[in-house]
Amino acid sequence: MKVNKVIVFRLILSSIMMLGFASCSKKSSSKGSSRATGWNVDNKQAAKKQEAGPGLVFVEGGTFTMGKVQDDVMHDWNNTPTQQHVQSFYMDETEVTNFMYLEYLDYTKRVFTPDEYKGVYDGVVPDTLVWRNRLGYNETMTNNYLRHPAYANYPVVGVNWIQAVDFAKWRTDRVNEAVLEKNGYLKKNAKTDDVNAENVFSTDAYLMSPSTARGGSEEIVLKRGKGRAVKSKDGTTAEQKNVYAQRSSGIIMPEYRLPTEAEWEYAAAADVGQREYNIYKGQKKYPWSGEYTRSGKRQNRGDQLANFKQGNGDYGGIAGWSDDGADITNAVKSYPANDFGLYDMAGNVAEWVADVYRPIIDNEANDFNYFRGNLYTKNKIGADGKMEIVTKENMKYDTLSNGKILARNFPGQIAQVPVDEQETYLRQNFDKSNNINYRDGDKQSSKYYNFGSSESDNDKTKNIEKMYNSPVHNVTTDSLGNMVRKYDKSSKRTTLIDDKIRVYKGGSWRDRAYWLDPAQRRYFPQDMATDYIGFRCAMSRVGPKADKRKTPRN
């Protein structure tokens, strides 16, 4: 019996040891080293969580029905419902205000002085003449709306789509410049005290070549050492690595940009407010819940929830009882936010989005982060084999259809060129730089395209027979700065849609309630401005979809 007990004990002990080894084998043996090679590498991670940029609110992405689900009384048939999915992103809490845009104007005028950089400052100034009306007296807004402190927190207007995009680029560089200064990678206060047109900070230029950023000044662009320098076998001290901030540092933010149409509509509708578990309980008609534009809450019952035109000759009610509190635009945050915490997603001003306008949303081609307007570029390499940085001598300017001159790029930025066959050869996802016309406006989508003809035969008729036969104007400036206008007066033009027409979303102070529906979409030339279109910026989210756990309701 004693022998049997010893044998049983040994069996039990061996079983426990085998189970222990088996459980250990389920864990990685690469603790403290690379999971790929087992080598000892620098696996210290920077901040993993993306911080929201100044002025931004987090919008958790998801699936939604994009387009109008109610009757299309205008019979535009340009917003047929489709199911789309957008990734999580950040969006400005409010529209860009006059005060915010004046920061941009002040910086541009101080750095790119009008005497030395003719046309740069004038190209970024909003068009204040948009307030004028042939049969109305609006000179007060023409002269005061942009700069008077009484309108500081009102949304900026008179900004065309190109200017809005340039503002977003400028904002990206200024925010990242402040972040690098805060973390010790740039000299303190250099962004204001030691800045001129020759040493302007550019985020992309810094990431590509930190030692040459800000004019290559080592007093401004600082090296941040990490630990002691390593000595080699011959006794010499090796140069420290990773002394500049990089993408892997986790502190440089993605770019500010205009939101895509899908992002804007998703954020405006905020259907998450009607979510229960994994289902939306209906789709909102407006950014708020309910079928009406007036508040049903006791403390402000009957007040309008947005700033819009309520009827012919009625922009804000009667004296003493203005139910929307405004006759033109209104200060931001004057009305309740939607369920994402975003203000004025209906009314006040309509807003530019990034997309080129087309009558359909091609969900057969893509239903994830939908966007029409991709122009893929790459860094330009000069004759010396180095990356070409924009300077005063090689700056490019564009003349708009109204004769206004805008700088295409600014000193300190990296010159860009379209991608070519080196990037597109044998690719399945894209085959050229300009993808605006893909499946809607290119040769293959036109009724005039002959699949049996040669490429050269189609080139001969591309200006005569094309899907969107819009006018082609040619406006240039001569050597004296005078505009040379050559307008297309052909009677054979059939549409105003072309590759320079952009979508704008939401209603404005000039619009009736019909246009407050987030699904509504209209278009306008990208180089023209109005007194009712403004904009707000967005930023892509990096990392996980959300930081919070699932909840039954919002």
C-alpha cells in the first residue's frame, strides 16, 4: 500500500508540472525584447493616446444611413440614401470664428509682409464685399463684420473653399509648433519672436528633415537628448539618436483639414443620441431629436433651436420676442449642442466640406470613409537629389476665376508634385494622381466613350464630348497685373458641374428650415465666397475607435 501511495503521489506531481509547463507555453517568451526577433530593442512607447487638438471634440465613428430618407420635394435626386461607415475623428466644436481667422491674418501679414510678398496677404483676406446687395443697405457688415470686436465670436464668412483649406494647413503647423515648443524640441517663444518668411515652421518639413527646418537654425530647432551617449570600442562617443521629435514620439498631431461630406453629415445628425445598444431608434430630421425646429423644454419652450430664415421677410421674429435671437449670423454656442457636443450644425452658416460635388454617392465603389476629391502627391526632389523646399524664388501663384491671386504654397513647405508610375505601377487601388472623376466624369463613365476605339481617338474629342459639359473660363493676369478675361460663351454648355465645384452642407441664416436637414447637399465654385458659407476643421483619429467601454445608451 505504501508503494502504491508513492506511485500515485509521483503521478500527481508529474501531472502538475506538465500543466504548469503547458500554461507557461501560452505566454510570450519575448518579455523585454522584440516580439519579432527576440533582440533587445528600445521598446519604450510614447504617449499611446491621441490628445484632442485645440478646439476639437471627439466624434466616435460608426455606420449610418447617409442621404435623405424623407421626401425629396426639390427633386434634386442627389442624396439617395446609402449605408456608409466613417472612422472616429475629431471636429471643431464650433465654426471657425472671426477672431480665429484674424489670428491667421495677423500672422500672415507679420511674416509675409505685403511689400516683399505681394499677393500673399491679399490672397488670404476674406471677401467682405459678399455682404452687399443691389437692393439692400449692408455696408455696416461690409465694413465691420470681420474686424469689429462685437462680431469676434461670430462665424467667419466671405471665405472660399481654397482659403479654408489653406487656413487648416496653417493651423496644423501652428498647433504642432506649439506642441514641440512645449516638449522642448523648439526654442521657447521662437514661434513669435524669431520668425520670418525664411524660417517658417512646417510640420512636414520638420518630420522629413528636422536639422534643416526653421531655416536650419540650431538655436531654434533643439536636440533633446535621451540618456547618456554611448561610447564605441575605440573610445569615441557615438552621436545620440532620436534627438528630434518624430511620428513615433506620439506628440505630433495629424493635420487639421476640412471634414469630408460623410464625416460632416454623420457628426451633424448625431444619431448616437437615439441609440439603444446596437440599434438607432430612427433617424433624425435635424441635429436635435424631434420633428420640429422649436424647443419643447419648459424653460425655453417655443424658442428656435437654430438660426435660420423663418419666412418671407422674417429672419428673427419681432422686437422684444426674437425667437432665434439673430437677424444675420449669431455668436457661436448661442444654441444647444447636438449629442456629439457640436454647436451650430444646423443654421447660422452653411459649411464647406472637402468633397468635389457629384450628383450621386457611389457606394458600390466604396462605403468606408467615402470621399471624392483625392489628388495624390509626393515630395518634389530637386536636381541635387534633395527634397525641394519652397522659397520666395520658387513660390507658385494661382489666378482664380474672379482674378484674385492666391499663393499655391508658402516658404518653408515641401514642394509637391503628382505621383507617377513609380507609385502607381501595377497597383489595384489607384492608378493615377487625380481621382476626382473616378466612375463619374472620366472617359469610361461617359456615354460618349467607345470601348472599341483607341486612346488617341478619345483624346481628340475629350473637350467636345464629356460627361459634365461645363463652361471653361480662362482668366489670367498680364505682366502689369491686369486681368485678362476669356469667358466661355458657348451655347452648347449643359451643366455647371466640374472638378472645381465643392459641396457645402447645412442650412444658414439665409435658408428656410428645409435646408437644416444634415442630409441636404448643395454645391458652389471652390474659388467663390458668400455671406452665408463658413467652415470648421476636422482631424483624423489615430489608434482605437474609442476609449470608453460599450454602454446600453449614449
